[in-house]
Amino acid sequence: MADKKINSITDLQQLSQTLLDKQKEYKIRVLICMTGCRALGAKDISTKFKQSLKEQKLDNQVIVIETGCIGICAKAPTILIEPFDFLYGSVTPDDVDEIIETTIKNSKPVEKLAVSQNGEKTANINEVEFYKKQKKIVLEKCGRIDPTKIEDAIATGGYLTAVEMLNGKKPQDIIDEMTASGLRGRGGAGFPAGVKWNFCRQAQGDEKYLICNADEGDPGAFMDRAILEGDPHKVIEGMIIAAYAIGATQGFIYVRAEYPIAVEHINIALDQARQLGLLGENIAGSDFNFDIEVRMGAGAFVCGEETALIASLEGQRGMPRPRPPFPAHKGYLDKPTNINNVETLANVPLIIKNGAKWYSDIGTEKSKGTKIFALAGKVNNTGLVEVPMGTTLRQIIFDIGGGVSDGRNFKAAQIGGPSGGCIPAEFLDHEIDYDSVEQLGAIMGSGGLIVTDDRTCMVDLARYFLEFVQSESCGKCTPCRVGTKKMLEILNNICDGNAKPGDLNELEELANTIKKASLCGLGQTAPNPVLSTLRHFRDEYTAHVEQHKCPAGICKELTTFVISAEKCKACGKCIDVCPTEAITGEKKTPHVIIQEKCVTCGACRDVCPFDAVDTE
Amino acid sequence: MAYKPELDIDISLVEAILDRIEQARQVSSSPEVADAHQGRVSSSPQVADARRVGGAAGGKVSGDDLIPILQEIQEAYGYLPRPVLDRVSERTGIPASRMYGVITFYDQFYLEPHGKHNVRCCRGTACHVSGGKKVINSVKSALGIEDGETTGDMLFSMETVTCLGACALSPVMVVDNTYHGRMSARRAEQVLQQLKVEEG
């Protein structure tokens, strides 16, 4: 157990070596994802592993490690076995004995648990397409270490960069290095991080604050959750470097209460870092003092906006205020404050360790480094993906993501959550970076990437986001408070079949006004989902307005489901699933929907294996 | 909101929370805490409280700490009972109006008691495109309540939340602290049925 305080860089290097040697005492490491996979029974697998290894007296050679996200959530629960690098998916406790027999005792893969792609099973994680095309630098340790043990972080070089910086590096040099790296803020807007740090460093003030924004409120984004859960020490190390560079002595991590595992892991990590003297007074024997406090959000999306976040930290309603003054000059308690997102801070130790040149060689001309995307929706390999900036959507969705699920057709990728937009199939080969995404009417946002198929209604999706921002609007400025409400009314009318001619024009006009006139980022970007779908999927809007049809079969009032007599194989699945007994049919006779009884819930269409249920 | 006197509220819980905070405020003027404010590590829980409560505000309980205090009170009572809030106001001098302003702004503060089991359904984007609405409707009809309501027997509360960050396992439902991924309307019903059986 590492409990001695670290007083110098040599102390840390020695500890790192000792811990690494200790790790090598185990021949085999069984890594079990205990974050997302917990929802599908990972805990039982871990318990079974530990028990069986003990019974077979293998527990002195094999260690079971509960890790953060391994990445390929679609195959949850997933486990990874080192040193073989065998990745197993959809594991159950019943598989544990076979894994011990085949892999642990005989070093061979368990074929049936290997991830299959293009019909072939591949056990080695490095040969799985999902991982082959990724470049994991920020997520390098995520899924490979126990995030609740600082020993694991230190054994793999954690905190070394920060401690090196504290021992003699000039803060301004660190800032210059950050600026040269070209790292742009990963929270969404993409402002150069080094420049932001410099504003705060230059600002006059006896006390300065550093805030890590972990209020990942964009629905569909979970990369910050994964980093905090899987490698919290990387964020703390990034914060120490940032605090030293700007001259802050107090830090905050403002994290959503919806992320209980992240809150737990970050608190454990902070305690451990304090015990080792890596936080607190005279960090690692230097003359730098810095500590971090965790604050939990209370459920308000707008608190992801930096001035609203500060208001919330100050115990106020989380309402934004006009900028300038920017937080760098007047932030928390009116003192100079720097706010960075989790992923931004997790990049910091890597950039400082490897240099700006190394970092800026990754990515595109104006967007450097990698970006983590949370891949979800109608895609086969849902999960966490880290790729260099400039990777195309096709590579992300089809090569890494394995294509659209259920063999359906790709319709659009929704990027940037409620502030973003939908990118249609014709742009699949565009390189994705901050600027290209914006040109297509979306924004990079924090990196939520939701794949939609031909059964997603783009008008309904736009309405969904409008509903979201409308309920999350703080109410301070009129364009956002009233404007989004009016937009939502129009969208509801369109989806319910009550649209009037001219509605689309009014929608566009309102959208452009809200964009220009709103106070904060929430309002200024709220119309984006509507504008981008109007731009790329106007046909679908006109179908709703003029023909009173929802081509995707989602808007209930505009949909009539029918069963195709040619495609129906009379299997009866739809009859079983229909909640209103609206489907009739015997064996060998095609089934029929009784329209009077049908509530267009779509359950029959979801369940039909022959794609026989269609919209009229 | 009409004032309902709540007779069975154990006011001693909030007194204890406030005692601890006030004590921490006194401790916070001690040299030990002054050190702690500058980052010196101490394992003393009082100092930890003082750091948390007064960390940035120079050791005084102030409106700055309102949100963590409310979170702690809600943790203890399950919701924020009016007599408790009145007591907080009396003892700290934070006006009740200011507290209510904050409480009603944030989704996660409750002014009404919640059921024994809390069912949260995700309405994030991934869940939305994967049929999350069907799960939500099935939970509502299984419990016979709407979003934000509690069943008459006080066994279940249900609410929808913006995103639980488990998008890759969508649609997601969380019952108490257990995550259920890849839900369908039918599976959601089964989970609730199981709980109802356990409750008798």
C-alpha cells in the first residue's frame, strides 16, 4: 500500500517502479468493466471470478481488476484479459469457469465469447475493427487500470508530469506549450485552451480559481463520465498542471449528480492524492499549494454554461450572465477563474509530457489531437470511441461502429446534442473537426454522436431537442424563454398534423432571431437542431405539413401502419406484442391491422423479423 | 403552495446537520483550519467540514454553501420539508425566499415526500431514438402515475431525467440505484412487477 508522503520527484519515480514491480507479480490480469457494464451484471462476473480463482488457488497469480469503460458497450458486459489482450463480450457468470480453464490455464481464447465482426470471431482486442481504427491517448488507461487505486495510476506514470512541472518549470512556459499544442476546449465551443489559461494568468487577483466542468448535460454524451469513472487521476493531474500554470490554489470539480459512480471515483481519487501529498500544501515537496473540492450539480442543464455554473457554485439559481466580463477576470466570487471541461484537462498531462509538437501532429490544421465520441443510437457497436480529429463520419460509424443496427439504412448523424445538428449521408466522407462540423450546420459539442436510421423522424427529433431546451431554459432572457416555447408549439402542430401554411417560414424566422438575440450559449444554439434538419431534411417537413404524412412512421397522428401481404410470413409475433389486439390473422395467412383499434405505437414494426409492417 | 403543517418531521436531523456546520465554522477560525484552507491535509472530519462548508468563503457559513447543505438535508429526509427549511433559515439567516428560489430552479430538489422506490427513466437522445418513450409510457401505466408523481401507497415515485450517460445501453431505466439497460416496455413492466411482488 502506498501511504508514505511523496516529497520529491525521486520519491514518485521510486514508488512508480516499486508498484510496477509489484504488478508484475501477477502473471495474468482479468480486467472487468465495472462502470457501464454494471447495468448488465458485471458485478456478478467479478464475484464469480474471484471466488473461482480462490477455490482453484490461482489468486496469487491472477488478479481481478474492476476497471472503467473498455469502450465497446454494445458487447457489455465486457472483460479483457492481459497479457493475451483477449476481449470477451456478453459474458455471464456461467462463462467464468470456461475462461479460467481455456484462457487462464491454457492461454487460449474462448472463441464463443470473442467479438464477431463480418461473420468472423476475433478474440484479440488489437485485431477488432472497433479498436484498430481508434487512437486512444486520453482513454489509454481507461479500462486497463483500477480507477479506485492511485497505485495503478502511479505505476503507469501518473502524476510524474505534474510533479516535474512543479519542480522548476515556469508557469508561462507551460501556457506557451499548451497554446502551441493547439488544444481546443472539448466542452463544445472549441476555444484554444492555452489562450484561455493565459487570460486567467494575466488577470489581476490575489486568489484565482480553477473549475473542472463535469456537468456533462448534453443528452447522448458520456465521455466525461467515462474519463472520471475510468481514469480520474488523469483529470486531477491535468488540474494540478493547469492550476500551477494560471496560479490557482483552489479547484472545484462540478459534476452531475446523475453520475454516482463518477462522483464516487473522483472522491476516492482526491482522498488518495491528498494522502500521498499530491494535493494540498507543498505538493510533492514543492512550494505549490492546491486542493480540489467536489460539488454536485442539482439537475440543471444550463449549469454547463460557465457563468451559470459559477452562479450555481455560489449557491444561486444557475442563471448565466452576459460576458464580458469573462470568468478569467471576474468569475467565482468575482475572482479570476478558469473553467475547462473534463476531456480538455485529461489532455493536459499528455501534451505537457510529450510536447506540443507531438500533439499538434495529430489531427487537422485547425483542430489538433483526438476527440472522444460517445457513439450511440442505431449503430451496431455503441460505445466510447477516440479518434484523431479529421476522421470521417463513415470511418466512425461504419468501420468502427460496425454500421447501422438491424441492417437498416443510415439517415443522419446527430452531433453536438441540443446545440448541434444532423449531418446526412451525403457528408459521410467529410473530415470531422470543429470547423467542418460547423459548416454543416452542427457543432462538435462535447462529442455525443447519435446515429439515426430511416425509422427516425427528423421533425420529431428536432421537436425532441426543442422540448429539451425549452424545459431547460433558465428563463432569464426573453428570446430563449418565449422563443423556444413558440418554436415548440409550431413543431408540436407539425407533428400532430395541425400545421398551417407558412409555419416553416415562421419557424425559420424565429430560429434565426433566437440565435442572434439570446443571452447565453444555450439559447444561441437552441435553434440548431431545427435549422439543420430544415436544411438537410426539408422534404420530411413538407411531407408533414402538406401531405400530412410522417415518412418514418413516428408521428402517431400522421402514420397508418399496414402489413404487406407479400412480406408477411404469418409468424404471429406482431399479434403477441400488440397492446390493443389490433392485429388479426391465423397461421399461414398474412396478418392484418384493424385500423380502428391501432394506436400506432409501432410495437409490431419493431418486432417484425421480415420488415413486413410499413407505413401507408 | 399551501402550507401544510408536517407533524412527524424529526427536526433533530437538521439540527444535527446545522450543529456540525456551525461547529465547523468555529473550528474554521483555528490555525488548523486556516492551514486547511491553504491546502494542508488533515483527516479531522471537523476540518473537512470546515473546508467544505467555508472553504472559499473564508470560514463562514454563507449562501455559497446553500446547495451542498440542501443536498445533505434531502439526503437525510428524502425531500425538503418546510419546517426543516424554516429552521435552516432561522439558524443561518439565509432568507427562506432565497432558498425556495434555488430549490425550485433545480430539478433534483423535492418539496414533496418521495416514494420508497424511485424509478428514473432516461429521456436522453439515444434513449429517445431507441424507443425510450415506450418504456416511459409503460412505467407510467404500470404505476398509474405521471412524471414526477408518487403512488398513493408511497411505494413508488417516477421521474424522467435528461440523460443518465448510459447511452450505449439505451433505453435505460434506473430503479433506486440499479441501472437496467436495453429496456423494452415489457421488460420495464416486469422489473416493476417483481418489485411490487417483493413489497407484497
